[in-house]
Amino acid sequence: MLKIFLVEDETIIREGLRAIIPWQQYGYDFAGEAGDGEEALPLIRKVKPDVLITDIRMPFMDGLALSKIVSRELPDTKIIIVSGYDDFEYAREAMHIGVKQYLLKPITKTMLIKTLQEVRESIDSEQEQKNYLEKFRSEMQEYDQFSRRRFFEKLVAGALSVEEIYERARELNLEIHAQCYNLVLYSIQNESRDSEQLAVAEEELTRFFGQYPEFLVFRWNFTTYAVLVKGEPVQVENFTARCVETIQEKLTRFSADEAAWYVAVGEPIQRLSALSGSFSELSRILSYRHLMPGQHILTRETVRQMQPGDEESSLKNLDMNKIDPGILLGFLQNGAPEEVPEFVSEYVDSLKEPVQSRLFSQYLMLNVRFTALSYVEGLGCSQEEFLEDLDVMAMIGRNVSIRELKEYFAAVLTRALELRERESRSQHKDIIRQAVEYIDQNYTDENISLKDVAAHTNVSANYLSAVFSQEMRRTFVEYLTEKRMEKAKELLRQTDRRSAEIAGLVGYKDPHYFSFVFRKTQGCTPRDYRAGGRKG
């Protein structure tokens, strides 16, 4: 039932209108009445009617003044103006403030019922469009995440001016303005990328952060997320602590055998333009996860303890745990190519003075060579592929400076990661090929979902979403919708089938929703497209 409220200063007319209309028969609930605008306004604010019928000429507050306030405070309320004055100025002002119906007294029962039916049809149509828009937005939520990721990449790369940051945030419906900011990165390393338990934890964290305006969460890559913490300076420290505590609570559900998780915590900043430098520093801090695998929460203070000190230059002071091949192997498995320079620098510097020993430097060079070679061979690559164009091998057997040692490390690790990325792209292409084939064969099924496709390709939905967006440069829903729209256009061009029938053939049970999506994505209705309104 739609709620309706009546405002009329003439008691006889008001009571007559209330009595002669069988409101419920036409889908209305008579929610209240008043004799003037001033008396009506607090009641209207409380009732929040769907439809307001009001006279123009009333004491204390007239109908136009009332309509202006209601239009501003309750923009979804439809207003029907009733007047005994056939005055164009009244009608023009009524239309200016958004009044859709303007009736002249005397009003007949038939006239009012007809108007009420038209208003109800208008409300039903608008509600249907809102429902379709909400459904469309829900389906495109994956695209929103993809767009947010691209925005964050540009934000932390310093590729946007402050004006562009606010404009792009507005387009993405992100409230980014605040007096103070901080960044938190959390990374989940898991060799079993299709772990359902991992997907649940990621979804729980994303859902948690989405509930609070002080947090904005972005996906950075397959394993790493970024949380932008924002608020007043006195709040940000507490918000950051709550962010870290929540991540820790969610991710400690994983046993050590299943997943390794890390959180890097930044320092508060006052300006959006400083986010680029803050992210760069935070990425450096996160890279220490390869050097401190037992330290789950990393801060500037925890990594400071890894910096070179003034210890005596002696091999006897060397911490042998720091040359464990497992550290290098962990980086090869989970490190990003852009992390190589920082990792190498911190790794070598963390060994302190012993690296100046020629014997120890040679040991390190052989250690990284054989660790990297063993890793790439495990990927299915040959030793010849690994050594191809790797000129730094000539350094082995001669004295090298610390700078040259770092160059050697960087070259070897970079080459190994290049081969890893090549093999990973090959795997991604196979996953995408299977996914696209499945979508192409099943897009007419209204119930096809990302989870169905993920199950077919034997990976988690979360992982498939990230791979699909990266490789296809569009989301799963975008690709599915494009596929359906292309087939719909083909049927519209080449057959005389009705739009409702075509909707079912391309995977839409609701023909009205099909028309909505078609208009939203193609810029015209199916009927107009068939008539030549859109070529393609």
C-alpha cells in the first residue's frame, strides 16, 4: 500500500475527498490529514507519505510553500496540487518545484481516481527501475572492485593531482576526504591458491571494512590488499589499531601449514598527496616478510631492528638463520618483481660486515644461484633458460664490492621471477581459456555465476575474479553481459522474435530487466535498436 496524506483548509471538501475515494481499492492507505501547511508539515515528516494532496490557498502556510519543503526533504514523495484558481503562475511555480499533477476545483471522483492511478503507475515504474538499477549495480559490484583497484594504483603511484583524486573518488562513490590518513597492507601467502578457507577470510575482511566509513579497502595484487584508514588526527591511531587487530583475528584462523599472513603498518599523514611516498615506504616494510617470516606484524620499528649496526666485522657474529635458503625460496615463491631491489638491499645489509669477506661473498653468490636454479627447475624450466642472458655469472670467482654483490643478487632473482611470471601467465591463459569456453557455452543460463565458472576451472572464485580482470581487462560480469548483448543484437537484427523471447534466449528470465540492461549498456531500447536506432 502507498501512504497518502491530504491537506485542505476547507473541512467539508477535506472530509468529502477522504470519504468518496475507496483508497485501499486503488492501493492507497489514507495516512493522515491537516487543515493547513503549518499543521501538516510535522505530521508529514513523521508519516513520510508516498503521495501528498494539497490545496494551494491555505492560511499560515500555503500549498506551494509546503510543497517546496516536502520536495526538498522527501524527494520521492509525489505531490498533487489542488486549486480553485486557474492561474498560470501557480501552475508554473508548481511545475518548477517538481509537482507532477495540478488539478482544478471542483474535483470529481472520476478525475481524482484517474490521477491516483496515474501517480501509482508512475511510482511503480520508478520503483521497478530502482530495483533493476540495484540489481544491475549488484551484478557490477565486481567491476566496481576492479575500478577501485585501478584508482588506488594511480593514487599511490602519484599519477593523480589532488583535484583528480577527488573527482575520480566521486565517480566511484568513495568518500575519501579526511584530515588524516594512514595505510595498512596485508598479504596472505598461500601455495594453494584455490583454498576456500582463504577466500572466506578475504571476503570476511572485505565485508568488515565495507561497514565502516573510516576504512577503504583495495586489492593490490593476487595476495595483497591495502586499507586506507581515514579520520581526524586523534582518531586515526585508534582506527589503525582496530584495523590491524581485525586482520590479525581473521587471519590467525589459518594454521602455519595453510597460509602465512603479514601486515605492514604505516605512519599517519596529513595529505592525500603524501600517499605515494607513504605507500612506497610501506611496501619496503612489507618486503621484510621475506627476511622475518616469523614476524606477522611489520612496522617501521620492527624493521629498524634489522638495519646494520656497529657490530665487530667478524664472521663469528653472523646469524646463520639469515642465510637460510628458505628466505630466498620464500621470496621467489611470493615476492613481486618490483620488490627485488628493496629485498636485495635489505637482505645483504642485514648480514652486516661479514659480506665484506671474499669467501663469504662467494658463498652467498653460489647460494642464491643454486636456490634460484632449483626453484625454476621446479617450475619446469631448464638450466639453459635460466642462465640465458644472465651476464652476472661472470662475477663468481672474483672479488666483488657490496654494490656488485647486490647487482648480482638482483639479476639472478629478477631472472627467476621472469620465468615464474612466464609460467604463471601460461597457467592464467589456460584458466582463462577454460573459463571463456564455459561462459560461451552456458551464457544463456540465467543462473550462471562466477562460482560456477571457478568450479569448472578448479580455482576459487576470488582467484578467478582477479585473474579474469587482469588478463581480460574486464570483469566476469562485464564479459558475460557483453556476450549476452551481442547475441541479443544478432537476434534483433536477423529475426522477428519478440524482445521477451530474445531475453530468455540470452539468459534473462525477466524481459523487463533485459530491456533495462540493454538500454543501460547499448544506449537504446531493443525496439529502437531493431528499428535502426543503433548499428553494430
